[in-house]
Amino acid sequence: MTVKKSALEGIVPIMAATFTPAGLLDEASFQALVQHLIKAKVNGLTLFGLVTEFYKLTDHERAKMQSLMLAQTALSEDSWGIISITDHSREVAVLRAQAAEAEGADALMLLPPFFLSPGEEAIAEHIRQVITSVQIPVIIQYAPAQTGVRLAPQFFVELQQSLPETRQIFVKVETQPPGRYITQLLEASKQKIGALVGYAGVQMPDVMQRGAAGIQPGSAFVEIYLEIYERFKQADISGMNALHQQLLPYINTWMQGIEMIIRVEKTILHKRGIIASDYCRQPTYSLDKLEIAQIEAFLAEFAAFLK
């Protein structure tokens, strides 16, 4: 595993799952997507997020995708290889986290258990056990709209205080809106917890200026996010806002549903020639003529970025 030159920050996309038109795992397209993202110089690749359709994968497919991605991120000095742990059982989550670390993951993302509504202490203990079972950084995915679990910033602050001083943790904040939550989290933890944001970067300018370490969007048009982030780093706030405002009408529409953004992302990746098929496993979202026309308009409008 190559030691990363950069911190866990910036643009850290969630990988799409690639399938053949028959619905089988397309390994060649998946490898092409990994290579494309590394070549684009994203700061990390995250596997088994919601956009990866992790809930539609077999254990064999998960293992294959993980080995394919980590084999390539292990050779990169710039792109972290991050594996999301989504198991509801504490014991299984620990085993899967340790296996990912042993295979070369640079960090983990952890979706806390939510099935059958466990209590806060059970959730906290699940997170603690996974974090302390490995040595690599852990991103805790807080997605209340998808899980039905709502946790105050203080929950994560107390969790961090219960961990060894050297443990580095992040929270992927996917509340709506995330900005004030991030401010409260960073202030209450005295910057000891890092914050990342998903939700297609709809609120990217606000959260970056509030101190978020980075954004975890999908993988279909990372070049645009990278340019927005670069303008932020260069203190070109007006330029950052202008490009984000240009992108916002599209991502605001596509984030009306998880299955919708999954379908849109794959359609864009397919139209860009990066993956061979835009197949999504059933049940899925079907695009109508107007939605496809919007994707075509997007590709034309941002063609200069998506070469």
C-alpha cells in the first residue's frame, strides 16, 4: 500500500456499481471507472455507499469489487481507497472492517445500524467496536433521511471522547441542511472530528466555508466538483459560487431520490463512454424523455470539463 501524500479531504466520490445489460457484475467497466477517477486525481474512492447499490450486491460481488478497487488505489499516492461497512451486526461489521484493512483499505466509512431501531447506546457501541478494531481512519455516515436515525452533534462528540486520543474520525453529514450541524460538530469537538458531506454536494459552498474537509458526491462528473474545490482552495469564492450555481439546478433535481441519482449517474457515465452499460438492478428508477433531455443538456453545458 502506497502512503498517501494528502490528508483525507477534498473530493472523495462514491463508486457506482457497474453491470452488464443482463444485470451481471461488469468487472471491466468497474476497473475502467476506478482508473478514470484516479486519473482525474480525486482525493479518494469510496466503495459500497448508497450510490454503489450495496444493498443489491452479493457477498461474492462485494469481495471482487473491493479487491479490484484496492489493488489500484494501493498504487496511487493521491487517491485513498475507502471501504464502507454497512452490516447491522456488530460482530460482522468488525470482521468486515478488519478484512478491508488487511486488504489495503486506507480508511473506512461506517453506516451505523438502523434496522429495527436500535437505541443510541447500542449504535454508539457498534461504532466504537468497529473503530477500535482497526488502525485506519473511520468516516461515520450520518444519513437520517435514509436510515430514520437522528443523532445530535453531541452524540459524536461524546463518542470521540470515549476513543483513544490518537483515533481519527470523521462524520459524513447528510442532514438537510448540513451547514449548521457541521458548525456545531466542529465547535463542540474543538476540531477533533472532521466533517465530510454527501448529498451530491448540493450545499458545497456553504459547508466548505464552514470547515468541512471535503465532499463525497457520485462518480459521474467529478471533474466539476474538483474545479469547484480548486477555486475554494484558491480563495476564489465568487468563482466557486458561480460554477456551483451553474451545477445546482441539475443536482437539485437529481437528488429528489436515491434511485434517481443512481440512474442519472450511470446514464452519464455510459454516455461519456466510461462504462459499457447504465444498467441498474431492480427495482430502479426509469428516466423519461424530459429527464434524458436534461442529461443531454447537462453534458453539452459542461462539455469543457468532461473531456
